[in-house]
Amino acid sequence: MTATYLVAVPSLADTFPELSQIPTLANHKINEGKAVGDPLDENAAYSAERTVHELESLRRIVPELTHAHLEGAKNRAHILRAIHATRAIGVGDILVALDEIRRTVDDNRVMLQQIQVTVQQQQVILQRNQAMIANIRLTKRNDMVPRDGEEFTPLQKITSGHGRDLAIQASRQEQLHLIPPVTAIQVAEVGTCPPFWNPVTDGYTTKDIFQLIIFYNDDFGIQPTDNMDARKSKFRRWLCS
């Protein structure tokens, strides 16, 4: 099957009609153009490049030749050379190569995302281990707090996420309105302490306990049937263990 031009490449005379009015240019192939479907001319690119060189020489003696004419001739030669180069390589080969490049980019993107997830997971594990080590010291300090003079130190969060579901499970029906909606919860990072911390636990309310359950993502062993004294007692036991 004869290879043909898939796009039209107009002649210089078609692009710049004024060139046809310059007699000197009649023998420099300014009227050669390629239409869609014309058979590929193996000499077309070379011929176009030769015309560029000839016009560059003529410009010194033909004042009507402008820089725009020369640039147009160069662009036309580049287009023809690109068309012939594409045919030499093969459009199919180019498409296969582009697909391979695309797949490689996609694979690298997935790999990068996996690495980022792994790094984030490792950071969470590291933060959790650091928090657990810090909590060993803090629980010992809290265990030494006199029961008649509460001044407890907050432990660091070691469980990622929030404990809203745990707060619901630890509540009674009439207490559910004290639990904030999910959209109002700002999930704390592992290794942090409650910004609303009150060292005197004896004054805690049901809402305070729910806030702590949500922050720490831990129910402290609290059951729905526990009264307020039992809830505070279980939380104090958690602070010391």
C-alpha cells in the first residue's frame, strides 16, 4: 500500500501569494504543495530545505523577500521532515512507545503513593511508640497523686482516629445529645494531649467524659449503666495504669 500524506502541506506560493509576483523565484519550487492523499515524496523534505537555503541567498538581492517569508519556508521544511520521520519510525511504534511511557508514569505514581502511605503508617507507629513510652512515666506520676488533692497529668493519645462510636456505646439514651456530630469533631494526632484538659477530675461532667472518650478513642472501660462516680473512677484508674 502506497504511503500518503495524512495532512496537507501548502506551497509557499499558497501561504504567501505575493511570492508569485517575484519573477526571480519562479525556478525555486515555491509552487510545490502536498494535498491530503498525495503519495509521499521522498525528496520533498530535502527539496524544501534546499529552497530555504536558496531564499536566504536571494534575500540579499531581492528586497521583497522578508523575514516572515524565510520563517514560513523553514517551518514548511520542518513539517515535511517531521512527516517523513514519522513514517520512517512508524506511527504504530510511536504509539506503542507513548503507551509504554504512560504506563511507566502511572506505575511510578502508584508506587509513590504506596511509599507515601507506608511512610505515614511508619510515622503513626513511631508516634504511638513514643507516646506509649511517655505514658509509662506519666501513669507512674499519676499513681502518686494523693486522692484528696487531685492534680492529674494527661496521658498522650496512642490510638488514631476518634472515639465517637465508643462514646455512643458508653452513653444512655438521654445522654446522646451531649455527643457532638462527626462533622464537629477534630481528630487529634497520636502523641498529643487534650487541649481542654482539667487536672481535677472530680469536677468532670458526663459531657467531659464523652469529650475524653472521643479524643483518646478509648472508652476507659465505661459502661452505659455506670453512674457519674463510677465513670470518673474508671477514668482515674486509666490515668494511673
